[in-house]
Amino acid sequence: MPQSLPVPLARVRTYLTDVCTPAGPPVPMGARSRRRWVRRLPYVVAGLFTALLLPLTGNVLSNEFGLSFGLALSLAVAQTVPLLVAVRRPLLAWALAFAASVATAVILLSEPVNHDWTWPWPPPTAVTMLLLLLAAGMRERRPTLVAVWLATGVAGAVLRGVSPERSSSNVWVTLFVLGGILMLLAGALHERGDARRALAEQETISEAERARRTLLEERTRIARELHDVVAHHMSVITVQADSAPYRLAGLPGEAREEFATIAATARESLTEMRRLLGVLRSEDASGAGGGERAPQPGVSRIPQLVEATVRSGLPVELTMPDKLPDALPQAVDLSAYRIVQEALANVVRHAPGAATRVSVSAGDAGTSLMVLVVNSARADRDARPVETGGTGHGLIGMRERVRLVGGALDTGPLPDGGFRVAARLPFTTAPDEDEEDSVSP
């Protein structure tokens, strides 16, 4: 097994790995801007400088430093083409151009000494290096920038010291100082931009958190009101219905059975109310607090719902196939039950005694569920309905449930004074944008 490196060497390797790793993905400079011209500007600038510096570098290396045309052009391409790479990967671009510039200086050592040279970096090479240092400063981290800056300065000092007689100018010092200033300014702008983006993201998160807290407070208030008002009255109804046979002597058997039915219905309503309160008090819409973990009613419980409605005095006829498609989607299963429940409740409230027909069937070759609830006019037109007015929230709730599963809903009065509710619930949770709910006139 290979032995692990000593701690100092491991730290050095970790530092070198961190320094040589680019900061973030290769996203083009200016890509976060909303303006198109800002996003395209880096490509335009890189292309212009490449087109300008490529022939200029080749001409200087060929005419002033005496290199052959082919070699001078190859070295010029190696030094300037990385400017195009710098738009996405400035650190890689600097490394390629830096290696090409050092190789060019080493090759020039074989040429005769000329005191007019700007040794070790020709002017086009110095300009290219300054541009790449500026690009690196706009993207990379501080340790990486320090390493790049020191590598540029050390390489220039070493090459200058190897052959000091080649030039009386200290162009490497100028490149070292100007490059440091450019990198410092670009790094400061980069860090300022990061700070502004982080602040904007934090403000967005804070706003979302405030909205979430407001929503939770409102849901808690609604849950408290439901518990204090509705749940209290339902509990009173349950207790009164359960205790009626013991408080009232001489009740016939039919009355005792009716009170038992009322108590059972009230207890079932309390169970669903507690489930709803659990959802409202949970911190997410899915009821992470346990409100939605209990089984929800579905199509299989529609016969029980119809039976309870019949016991209340409403003649209801139910038509259901012996076997529906297995494993109905949960949203479809619950929506079908709630639509039938709300439709029957509307009949009880607004058309007591009306003959009602409930039909549940598979449609569209077994890819959807069809729900139909149709009632006739009130049997006794002079009888007053249980409720004389309504908010219309029941029909709105039906539409929302149907829209949730991408189905279609058709509701409206019939010519004979009755009412019709028809829903198609496809076995998919993706809403169909081309299909909208329709309401009959």
C-alpha cells in the first residue's frame, strides 16, 4: 500500500491543488447580466485583441528578434489565442499564454544579443499578459491571484537575470507592478459584485421567509377558528345524538337508529376536521406534521356516503361498476369522493327530497374516471330549502380539484329545474393546458 505523505507535503499539495483549481464553473464573463450587449462584450473584446496582437507578436518575433517566420507565427498563436479562452477559463488561458511566453524567451536565448530588445517580454507579449492577469483578477480567488502574480514576476526576474546584457530596460518590473494593480482592482470589483449578489439572494430568502411565516400564521389562525367554532359544535351534536336515547324515554327503534346515524356522521366529520386541522398547523402543505398521514377517503367510500345521504331522507341511486381500475392516483381518488360529497350536500341543502342519481365509471378506455351527479327538482316545490343562499365556494372547490388533475368539469341547471355535475378526472397529475373547465348556461 502506498504510504501517505508527511503532513507538510500534504499541506503543500492541498494548497497547490486549491490554487490550480478554477473558481466555479466555466461561465462566460458577463453571463449574469440581463443586457445582451454586456454578455457579448467579452467575446468582442477578446476577438479584437486577438486579431490585433497575433500579427503584431509574429511580426516582432520575426523582424526584431530574428526568428523564422513559421516559428514566430507559431509562438504568436500560442501566446495570443488563449485570449479567446479567457472569456470562460481565465486561469487556463493565463497558464497557456504564460507557458508559451516563457518558451519564447528560452528560444530567444539562442539568438545573438541585441541591446534594443525589451527583454524578457516583447511589448505584444507584455500586453497579452496584462490582459490575462486582468481577466484572472475578475474571476479567480485571492490565493490563486497571488500565485499567478508571483509566478509572472519570478519568471520575469529569473529570465532577466540569466541574460541581463540583452536589454537595459526592466520591462518585467513594469509588467509585475501593473499586473498587480490590475489584478487588485479586478479582484476588488469581483468581490464587490459577489457581495452584492449574496446580499440580493439573502434579501430574496428573507422575503420568502417572511411570506412563509405570514402564511403559517394565517393557517394557524384559520385552524384555531375552525377548532373553536366548528369542532366545538360538532362535538356537541355528537354528544347530544349519543345521549338522546338515554335522556328521552320511550323513543321508538327508528328514532334510536336515526340518532345513532347522526352521531356516526358527526364523529366522521370530526375525524376529517381533525385531519384538516393537522394539515393547517403543519409547516408545509403536504402535512409533514402528520395531518395527511391518515388514509384519505376515496371512490371505495362513495357507497357509504350515498347510504348516509339516503338515511337523511334523500332518495339517491348509485351506479358503480363492480371493479374500477386498480391503484387510482391519490388525487383522482380523493377528488372523485369530494365532488360527490359536495354535490350531495348541495342537493340536501337546496333541493331536499329531490331524486338524485350518482354514477361513477371508467372513461376514455380506462384512462380517466367519470363522475356524474344529477338531481331533479324538489319533490315539494313549496317546501323551503335548508339553505336559501350560498357562497358558491363548493363549485369553486370542485373546479380547483378538477383543474389539479387536468380534468374537465361541467355544472349547471337542467330544464326541469334540477342540477347536473359532471367531471372527468384523467389518471395523470399533469394539467392539460388545452382543456379548460366549462360551465353550462
